[in-house]
Amino acid sequence: MDSMRVFSLWASLVWFLSIISYVHGQNKVFTVTDYGAVADEKTDSSKAFLNAWKGACATDGGEVAVPLGTFFVSGATFEGPCIGETFFRIEGTLRASSDPSLDSDYWILFDEVDRLTIFGNGTFYGNGESAWPHNQCDKTLACKKPQRKMFHLNLHKCENVLLNNVDIIAPVDSPNTDGIHMGKSNGIAITASRISTGDDCISMGDGSTNINITSVWCGPGHGISIGSLGKYKNEEDVVGITVSNCTFSDTDNGLRVKTWAPSSMPVTVSTVTFADINVNNVENPIIIDQYYCPHSSCSPKGESDVGIKDVKFINVRGTSATDVAVNVQCSKARPCQDIEFVGLDLITKGTRQPTTASCSNADHEFVGPGQVPARCSS
């Protein structure tokens, strides 16, 4: 991982990470138990983890080692810059506090750290179930978000990050628990991972550029989303997104682009390819929603100024839980441009009949044989 500005865990339940790029025996190891960490669920080992990090960060090739056992860590910020390449090997479990009143933005934070590798067979256990019953943000805008118990993994202002063989697990009814969220980040690759959660499996916020997502299993959850966009000022364009060879099972959405109406910034989403996608019992396999409104207390009162252009859906196949498998609702003020559907093969789960498509305010084209009509109904 290069040029990492902020890499934070707001872990809602469990996060496994395995990124292997180091040579055993060549690193100087700083084991957290040597600095006072205790493998029980009551003793706060935060200070011991930070002290081990200081040693590793000050050593080129330094490695923080978390052995087997469960370690209570109330919170930790692992700060850089470090001397050189730094490793964080986790074989045990880090357990977060169950106190729902904690309202900091993150639980575990890696900040300003370049050339970082996190790997192992361990677990980040965010203890989200202690806070989820108090989270009403999926129902109303007038809510207090329990930040630590929301997104599992957040990449902010990061460059050249590889996430490989990551397992993220949270119940389907856990609110606001995006698996991986990114924003203002470039060169992110996510591969060979499985995400089951209560919100987006992966969400790409503003400023996401050159993102490659492949071989990801998503379900349950809300699918893989670009957005939401247009809600805040100073947002940046989203450019160069590729999602391929992914599977969605029993999700609310499959492939989604979502923007607010009205919008605060006229940003653009462009050069996006979704290819070779399998869906199983997905409610909205393909959806562009420029009137995004996730709360019953809000209602769109205007048009989105977010532009969407050059988006391709190629070889999306499988079963839809609804008759309308393609739902493209673009802005009247800034219609979608160059939306292309190639080789779609989508049937309804129950009847096994061809699905339908609904489009508005979109310059679109259907290409090749498939189980969707050759044009959208308006």
C-alpha cells in the first residue's frame, strides 16, 4: 500500500484481512504482548499496541505482531510517516468496546503511512451489535450516527491500495454497515473477497478514481454502489471504475449509481464498466437512481446536477427478484449519456420469465441477445 493518507476501521462486526507481501524471518518483530498487551476481553491493550507500533514504524521492515488470543483495544491511531516498509501481522482478535456512547469517527486508524502491509488470519471484531439498536439513521435524517459501529473499512485520500482475500461479516439488518467505503482515493484494487453486510458491500464516494474490483462475492447487502453523490459541497468527479467477475446473492441491489436531487455540486461519473456479473435473486440487478432518497422523511424536490456518462453493463446474468431488472432513472436537468447494455441475460427468480427494463432521461443502447427488451419503457 503506497501513499496512504487515512485507512480506518469503523468495524461493525468482523473483518479478516490477508495481504501477503513479506518475507518471513527478515523483519524485526514487535510483538504486542512484549509491550504489555493482555489476551483477555477486559484489559485495555491500546497503549501496548501503540508502543509496539512506534517500534515497528521507526524500523525499516518493522512488524507489529498480534498473536493468538482476544485483545480488548478501546481505540488506536497508528501514525506515520514510518522509516520504511511496515508490516502489521494479526493472528488473534482485536475486540472493540461495547460502549454505544463512544462517538469518535473511527476505532482503528492508520494515518499517513506509506508501504504498509496488513496480513494474517486474525479478526477485527467491532462489537457493532452493541450500538446498532440505537442507530436510527436508516429511518430519519435527524439522528446521531454511532460512527465507530458503521462502515467496516474506510479508505480516504489513499493511493495504490490492494485489498485481497478480505472477509467482512455483519447481519443483514445492521444499519449503515458498508463493507468497504472509499473516497478521494486513487488506484484501489479489491480482489478475491467476500462481503456480507447490512448496507453497500462496496461504496465508492466522490473522488474515487481508477478503481478495480474483481472476484468479489456480495450478499446479503445493498450491492456495489457509486455514490451517493451530490449531497455535499466540494465533491470531486468519479472516473475510471471497473467491476468484473463479481457475484451478488440475495442483495437489495446489484450494480448501482445513486445521486441526490437536488445536488450541491455538478460532479460527473464517467468511464465505468461493469462486466461478467452473476446475480442470484437480486431485487435491482442494475439501477441508476438520480433521485436517491434513503429515508422516509425526505423527498426529492428538484433535479440532480450530477452527470453520468460512458457507463457500460456487459454480460450481467442471472435471476432478478423483481420483474424490472434494469431501472435507469436519470436527471431531467442533466440526462445520462452513453449508457450501454451488452449481452444481458436476466430472468425473474420465480417465473423464470424474461425481465423488463425501465429508463428515463437516458441516452442508452442495448446490444446483443439477452433476456431483456431491446429498449427501455419510459
